[in-house]
Amino acid sequence: MQVILGTKIGMTQIIGSDGVVTPVTIIEAGPATVTQIKTVESDGYNAVQLGFGKGKNLSKSISGHVKKAGENINPKILKEFRLESAPEAKLGDIITVEAFNLGDKVSVTGISKGKGFAGTVKRWNFQESRNTHGFKGNIRRVGSIGSMYPQKVFKGKRMPGRMGHDQVTVKNLEVAYIDKENNLIGLKGAVPGPKKGTITIEGKE
């Protein structure tokens, strides 16, 4: 079962024995505790819930829920992963980077960096209007947003608004580095989100 939660540390590069430089993103992955098991028989689908991090001031409902996996478990984050088959892990098991191998292909999910309110030129890569004589200088405005009929703006119209801070998934990233002692995993390429952001890593079953 190749699923784990982690925290993004940052990007660096590693140099292979052949001299090829590979850009990698270093993630502190795990250890994560299995806090709940779901199966088709009991819940209608197969899934495993992992707890990660050090939480504090947990509610009584969460404390009672994670207590079933063992004493002194106070995760900061709980995340459920759906599986195609019944999970092999048991309640209270610890998931570490040892579940992954060099060369594995994984999917990574994170929350992208928030960029605040942005106009259409920055947000949607619109062209500026012609800055010619008599144009009044409104070169970055949206312009017309609809016709006279049906006298409304269609949903999904590309307009100014909040940019970033969305859940983004990048597929088929390669595991290029593993440090079992320090719970570190390096993925080839960039990973969404800022430093210290929560990252979800899922491998193929």
C-alpha cells in the first residue's frame, strides 16, 4: 500500500553517477498512523485513513476516534485514501517511506500557492488591449462579458477573481531519492504548494 502524508520542505538537485543533474522536491513523508480501516462489507467501499503530524487541543470526538488506533496518538491531519482492493494494513500500523522504492511513479496532491485577487491578464493570460490614440488607457480591463441575449453572464466566464489556493494533483512523478532514517522522499520535478504545506502521495496499487 503506497499512500502517505507529508510536509513539503523545498527543492534541490541531485547528481547521478553519470553526471546528470535531476531537480527534486524533498518531502518529509510520515510516519503516518493507520487510524481507520474501511471495507466493502462494513462501509460499502475500501479505504484507509491515515493520521499525520502532531496536533493539540483535539476535540473529544477526534480524540476518541484516534484512540482506537493506540494510546498517545494526536494527529494534526486525518486523510482518507480510497483503495481498489481491501487494505492489507491493520489499525495502528505505521506507514513510512519504506513503502516506496526508487523509480516508482506516484501522484502528488497539494494546495497551490494563493496569489490573491488578480485580473484577467495575470489570471487567464489575456492580451492587453491596443494602447492607441483615443483609447483612454484602459488596456487591462476585461471588456465585453456577454451579448444582449440571454442578458446574463454564463457560468465559468473567465473574469477577475481569486487566483491560486486550489487543490492540484500532479501525476506520474518519479521517486528519485529516499532517506529512510530521516523520513525523507525526493520526487523528480515540482510539487504544488508552498514550503511546509501538506502533501499527499499515492502510488499505484
